[in-house]
Amino acid sequence: MRKIILLSIIFLASCGITQQSEVERFHSDFSKKDSGGNFEILWSKSLINSDFRESSDMEMTQPILSNNKTLYIGASNGVFGEVTLDKGVFVWKKQLKAPITGEIHLTKNGELIYLGNDNSIYKTTASGDVVWKTQLDNERVISKIVELDNTIYFKSSKERVYSINIDNGERWWVTKSYMPDWFKIESNSSIVVNNFKIFSTFSDGTFAIFDRKSGKSIFETKFSSGEGFQDFGGELTLIDEKLLIPSFKGGVIAFDINKNIEIWQQKEVAFSSVIVWKGFGFYISENSLLKISLNDGKVIEKIKLNINNITNILEFNNNLMLFSKNEGLFVIDLLGKKSSKHLQLSSGVSGIPIIFDNQLIFIANSGILYSVKLHH
């Protein structure tokens, strides 16, 4: 599967930094890449040449949590299974007729929804038995699947938003395509569902709001930057009435979802979604980590990074975690910023990790599923 993640593969080269003193001292500590006893690996399980019996370039879904006791995991060879959270042992696994090519969504009733490689949406029971199958129009799911009021919503590779009945798989509605005829690269952006509205960005530069019941467009704009906002990056972030919209070219826009107006624009390019922490926003911009004010978008700090191919960022317990495709996991202490942690892996991190009960679950590029204890 080609996993749509918060951040495409990015190379962060070294360069100068405009701030000194505390920020530079922090950068010096961060560059030491402490690989000591900062992490406790609870268990690890190879998903290659054993349970999945595939070559090392096999792609896998991100793990998802079920009933606080088990994980679901799928692979591009069609193997799908449930793994215990405490020891990493398979409860069951089976061979799917249509291998999973997108994320797995766990419904509120404990059922599973995912996209197969036959361009069909599947709903299965918790043990993997098919409940229904819905064919899409030769397109893939490229956003997270959002569930609300017995309906699932998602964005497709044809730059359309779908609404599907979760009981029987029937389409409620599908929006028009916002993909230009000349555009060949899929957008990385997500959708946000809030009350009776759906918010989404599209590859032609459009930001649109849809009525959740009918799918009709009720607001569209291309912002003040025009063409500068065609390359939308990471996921949209909703904080109260403020929607934070990242862009590869144009930076970050804050949009008021109640008044339908742009609040501010931070023009430092955004290679990730915005992580919100204690009234501030953090995102990756080229070779730096930016800390911005959520009131006006102004840069508070700009921290230089010597980390290659960052694929995802998460905040947990006042720590910012940066996942590298080739270098493993880095942790920045957002309170003290005087120490850093680095979990060096042989192959780096793949997909989107999950956190549960102070436990970090993720898949390495080598095909190993890890459970890591996050110490306070």
C-alpha cells in the first residue's frame, strides 16, 4: 500500500540558524543523538519471512488499537491479522482476496473498514469476515476515514469527498472532482468533519466546506495566496473554531470555521501538519522545527534540525516525537529543551505510530513491529 501520511519523504539539510543562546545550546544537545537507556523496548515482532512470508520491501498498514488489548495489522501481500498488545503474538491471521492499500479504520462497533487493491471499500467483522464491499470509481482512499452518525467520510485520489452508509456500504453522496486535468500527483491533505460541515483542501488550490448531509458545497476559496496554495501538506488541525491548514509552498493558514474568514497566514513553508501544545503550534519547515503563536502565526522559535527524512511528528506528555524514515525516533523535551532522546533503529520508521497507555507502537521499515515504553 502507498500510505498517505502526515509528511512525504523529506531531506532536511544542515544550514544556519537565526537565533542564539538557549536555542543553539539545545540544538547542540539534540545533535548528540543519545541512544542510551531512554527507551525500553517491550517487545518486537518481525512481520517478514515469518508471519507474512514476504520480501523486505513489503509495505504494511499502520497498527490500530482494538479493545485496549490487541492490534490490527495488514500487509501488501494480503495477509491480515490481530496481534496481542502485551506480547506481540498473533491471535489470528488470514489471507485476503484483495490486499489492503490504505489505512484500516476501526468502527465504534468494533468492525473494520479499509480499501482493497481492487479499488473497493470493505467492511469486515473483528475477525476479518467480509460484511459488505463497495466498488469505487478506479480511485483510492488518500485521507483518514472519519466516522460520524452511522456514516463514513473520506477523500479519494480523484480529489472527491465520499459519504458512505456504514451499515450496507451504499453511497450517500460524492462531491465533484477538484483535480485539474494536468495534475498527476495525489494530494496529502485530510478532511475534517465538524458538526454538520466537512472541511477539505484539494490539489487545484481550493479549500471547500460541504454540507455533511447533502454533500453540497457551501463555501469555496483559494485564499489570498492563489496558486501558492496548490501543494497542501499534512493533515488539517482543528483547535476550537480555528482550522490550521498547512501548505508546502504557502506555509500555514488559520481559518475561522464559524465566520468563514482567514485569520492569519504564516508564510514559512509547511512540510507537516501543525502540532498544538499549550497555545503554540509546532511544524516542520524545510530544515527547521518552527514554534509559532496560534494568535497571530508569528514565529516564536526556529530550531535547526540535523535529521533526515522526517515522516511524522506527534506530541505526548510534553514531548515532541519526530519519526525519521532512516534514522529512527527522536524526542524533544518541550518544557526544558535541555535534553534529547534518540532511539536508533536499523531501518527507520514506516507509517503513522500510535500511542496507548504510555506505550508507543510503530512499524520499522525493516518490517518489525515495535512496542516501546515511553518513560515519564
